[in-house]
Amino acid sequence: MSTAHMIHHRGQLSVYLRLMGASVPSIYGPSADEPPEAEEKTASA
């Protein structure tokens, strides 16, 4: 399967999850639904 094809399906999954009101998991790195690690560490300090 080509890389472009896999990226296309990852994008489809993200759109469908958002339309259903679910948060998007970090598939290949953090998603916009997860706070950045740097902010988490700063908030807890």
C-alpha cells in the first residue's frame, strides 16, 4: 500500500471520529485533542 494511500485513510479516520464527537487518538504522533507534553509538565510544576 502506498504512503499517500495510508495517509488518506488516516485522514478519513480522523474526520469520521471528529464528526461523531469522539477525540482523535495519536496515530502517528500527538493529535490536536491531546495537550502538548511541554504544557503538561509546566502546569504540574
